[in-house]
Amino acid sequence: MTKNKEIGRARRRIEGELKVTGQAKYAAEYNVPDLLHGYIVNATIVKGKIESIDEAATRAVPGVVDIIHHENRPKMAYFDMQYSDMDAPPGSPFRPLYDAEIKFHGQPIALVVAKTFEAARYAASLLKITYTEEEFDVNLKTNLDRAKKPSMGLATLIKPLPPGPRGDFDAAYATATAKFEGEFHHGAQHHNPMEMFASTTVYEGEGKLTIYDKTQGTNNSQLFIGNIFGLKMGNVRVIAPYVGGGFGSGLRPQHQLVLSVLAALCLKRNVRVSMDRSQMFTYGHRPETIQHTRFGATADGELTAVNHVAHSETSRYEDYNEVVVNHAGMLYPAQNVTLDYKLVPLDVSTPMDMRAPGGVTGMVAVENTMDQVADRLGMDPLEFRLKNYAERDHSSDKPFSSKELRECYRQGAESFGWKDRRPTGQPEKRGNRIVGRGMSSGLWDVIALPGKATAEFNAEGKLVVSSAVNDCGQGAYTVFSQIAADQLGLPLESVKFVYGDSELPLSPIQGGSYTTGVVGSAVKLACLALRNKLFKLAQILDGFPLGDALPQDVDFMDGEIIVKKDPTIRVKLTDVVAFNQGKPVKASKSNIPNVFKLKQYTRAAHAASFVEVEIDEQLGIVNVTRAVTAVAAGAIMNPKTARSQILGGMVWGISLATREESLLDKKMGKYVNDDLGEYHLPVHADIHDLEVIFVEEHDEIINALGAKGIGEIGMISMAPAIINAVYNATGKLVTALPLKVGDLL
């Protein structure tokens, strides 16, 4: 046993001071000698071919070292599988600078390398490209008849396709007393984390590289680069201890990584490639999606019929899919359900995961439809959901590993004051503003993957734990240190967590809210194995100080092994290391999920959001004045960092509902608001009273920690709750996000 002190304790981030004082270094900030800078040249057409490249004016710029494009690049891999990565969807991955074909607007087509960033950027603007243009089509709405089922692949193991139909939807819907049919739409949204995409490649000689990369998976980038350029994995080291926001943008290796390495190998020099803010809009977006729902219920409020259909964009070369339509069947026990999800290939870059992919998209349609059916029944929306509460996942006919959504409803409603909500059409007024209140459920699957960690205790009395995993700002560094500290009963100050380096034990990409459960469990198991080793060594110390004590007879506390029945008998862990000839005592352990056990359950985190909005009657401006989100996500490792995660998700939910949209000009085939001046995001003045409640939930099935993950769940229920609140105030259902002033005037 140990005396647990850290898990569940609110701790500030260990690396927080380094970040706020500027001491933490990001991918584009490492001081590398003899460094060259590359600037990406992007295609200005949507589809076609490069006919010629005139380099004369670019090469004439002082400081330009080289121009690399498809005609002069070094050898690259040929087979699709060599360009795949841990997050790759089915299809043929995009290959930067591979040939003359243009697949999407903004595609990287050349790299100008110079002695300074400014010279590279200016010289790139002078490169003259001649194209042959082809007809393109980027319009989702006009191509729904070309929709197809997603291709099957490894990605569909983590992002399952919709289950088959159950019951007779058509008959149930036809006889339903209350029914609603709706269409919901949102355009693309682009990744814009604070740290932009950058890679610094250090050429170590003879095909050996050290790469500082903006990534959510050091091992992923390592494998990707090794395969493309035919390098030994041991000769490719990827380092990313600090990541200025991931949210899915770093799950797949970005274009600048390939180009940075390509230039370094070609020139045998150190090369940094960074994207500017406009170039960020050429890579990484949530797909435009159109959804149709039809829900029906009996007169007493029993939901009997559910139909949810979604069409999402994908590229011509990959089938990117999300879990959009599965949620209603998991949340509500309707007996007649038909779901469908299809992709429409367009001349765009492949979409990618963006915080709560599929979840925030699908739940808007589901939860807004639920409110519409409740309204037609004259029922309170919360009462309607409680009437249709699922104690079991009827979509898969499995029990939940744990589910405390009912308690989320209760605690959230009580704290928010839901009982004071007025029926739709009878809004409260505050001066020239009308007040509306809405709520929504949330759900996010718990993903189980393997992970590995190593733990060692050294002569200085420090526990050093290591894994290649990233910390993208969510607090993993601190949480993993807390987990490790508890296993050996050490103060947090005695733990050092080493991470973000591909040379460390293998880790999956950091995303999907699974990192704490996956890598944290590996950390726990490694530390338990280390504790066992330390105990066995302590048993054979000179004089056998522990006598006949067994592992269950001792505590690990404050750097000592203490016999419970006689606390005067104790052994210092540093004495055990000394007995080991001063060498650190080490242990490695992999967290291998019991797939057969886990498949018997539906595993998910749940949430409920309650929102108040004020709407200016003359201007139609919506202000989210108050919100409460109650979350059931298993064991909470660190309430402070966890609360920050949920708050961040709530803010993004406000953005999703009221601000954020990438505007695609269908005739030009390009995004026209590719900067933060026109890509609208919430600012401090938009964010008011936000409250987070963690509902106690115990789950002994999902992983060794009982932790479900919280990165996504805090966002999923916010946007639909806001739209429901707007409906409560105005009687108008907004079905295209983000909502606009014109929707309410």
C-alpha cells in the first residue's frame, strides 16, 4: 500500500511558470546554429497541374539558398502506406511536392529556403507558377446525390460507423403524436491554436536527424518521416515537450514537417519551416456537415422513433469520417431507430479531427431536435430527457461501464436554477433584452489503446517517469507526476516526468480524451512494478530489516518503506538504491487494454449543460450570460486542471454556436476569411459566468485509473444548449451555425 496524497488534489501545472515567463521553448524557438529558413509556396488554383516554374526572380533575392519543388526534390517514398500515420483515414495520403497535380487550393507546391525568414518569404512571393486549370467542385449542398458510405479502415475501429436499424422507424414515426423534422448545417471551421505549425530539423549527418516539431505524437512524426525518406527509426528523433495548443491539429504530421526534413536532407543543413496564420487555413479543418433528423414521441412523452442522417465533406483522395449520428441511439432508448452517415468527395484538403470531432456536430442536431419534440408535447426539456433516460445502451444492447448522467442533470439543474425557466414564448425581460434558458446532454466515447511508461528511482531520491507522450496544454505533465507520486507515496517535488521525446517509451498520439486513461494507466503500472522491485530488494538488505513482511504488510510513504504493524521498522528507498550499487532501480510496463472485457460495455463520459442567454431585441445580438456544465467522467485526477479543460470546452462551445466559421467561396474554391481578423472567435468580453461541476463517478472497468477523459466532453453539450436557450427566448430555432444576427431579427 501507499498513502495516497496527490490523485484528486488540485495542483497548479508544474511547467506553468516556464510557460508564462517565456522559458518554455516551442518548435520554432530552439536556438539552432547555422539555421536556414524555409517558406512554403501555396497553390493559387483549386485543381489542375503545374506547367512551369520560373525561379529567376526568386533566386536573385540575396540570401536565397535553394528552391525545392516536384521537379528537383530528392527521392521520396512511392507507396501510400509509407505516407500513412496513426490518424490517417482510408485512402491515398497527400504527398507534399510529389508531382505536378493540384488537389486543393493552398496546396504546398514549393519551398523557398533562405538565410532569413524574411528573405524566404519575400523570395517566395516572386516565384512564378504557370498552371493548367481544371473544373472543380467544392459545394457540399449540390452534391449530396454523389454521397457514398465511408471506406472501412483502421480509423473506423476508433470511429465506428452507425449501427444498423432497429425496429420499424417509418411506422413508429407515422403514428407518433409529437414529431419534428429538421435540417441542420454548419460550415467548415479551421484549427487556429496559439502556436502555429512549425518544424525545426537539425541535420546530424549521414541521415540522422533531430526534429523539434509541433505535434501531438512524437512517435507518429518519427515513424512518418522514417518511412517517407527511408531512414532508420533510430536515426530520427522528434522532440515536442511544449505544444501551444493541439485540439487535433497535430494528430497528423503537417506539411511543414515533411518540407523541413526534405530541405535538411537535400541541403545537409539545419532548416526551419513555419506556417504563417493564413497558411494555417490550408491544413486542418472540421468538415462542413449537413444533417437531417426526424424524431417522434407518444402523447405521454416516450420517444419512439429516431432518424438521424448526416452528409459530410471529404477530399477526393481520402475518406475522412466522424462519429456524427450514433449518439441519439446511445442516449435515448427509442425502439425504432434508423441512422445513416455518408461522405461527399470534393476538391478540398482532407478534413481532420478538431476538438470533439463528430460529437459537437451530431449533438447539436440531436439535442435541438429533442427540445423541439418536448415543445410540441408541452413538456419541460429536462423532464422529457429524464422520461427517456437510458439505463442501458440500446444501440449496442450493452450495459454502460458506468453512467451518472442523471446526477449531472440533477446537480446542474439545481445549481443553475432550472426550475425558474419560463416556457418558450413567455421570456423574461431585462431592459431591451429578452432572456432564454436552455439545456443539453453530452456524451463522448472512452477509447482504449496501449501505452508504455518507464519508472526509475535514483540515488538522489527522485522518481523519474518517462513516456514519449505529449502535453498539449491539458496538464498531462502534472497529472502523470501526481499519479506516479501516489504509487510510491512520494511528495510531488520528488517526481520528475520526462516526456515529449520519441526516444522515450512508445506512446499513441495525444487526443480523443484518452491520454490520461491510456498513458496514465501505464505510468501507474510502471510505478507499481518499480515499487515491487524496491520492496524485493529491501527484503534482502543487510540484516533483513523488514523481517517476514509481505508487500501487503507495508506502506510506501515519504521515501520510505514502513511496516504497518510496527512503524518504527522502516527502510529508506535511497538505502535500497545504495544496496543496488547506487544504480537506479528501474521498471517498464505497458498498459494493454483487455479488449474482450471492454467490448462487453459501452464506455462514455457524460455531461449536461445549462445556459442562459440575453438577446438584444433591436439588434438580435446574443450574449451567453451564464452557463453550468456538470460532468461525469470517472475519477478526476486533478480538479484544477480538469476544471480548466471543461472551461476551455465551454468557451469553444460558445464559439461554435455564435462566432466560428470558415467562409468557403464556392466559385473561387478558397476560404476567404483566412486570418484572425475575420475568423471570429470569442474574446474576454464574450465570456461571463461559467461554472463546472464534477459528479462523482466510479468505474472499475475502463482502465487502471477509472479515468474517462475530459478534453472533449466539456464542449459537446454547450452549443446545443445555447441554441435551445435562444429558442426558449425567441421561439426561433437556429439550424445553421454559427447563429447570425439576421436569424433573430
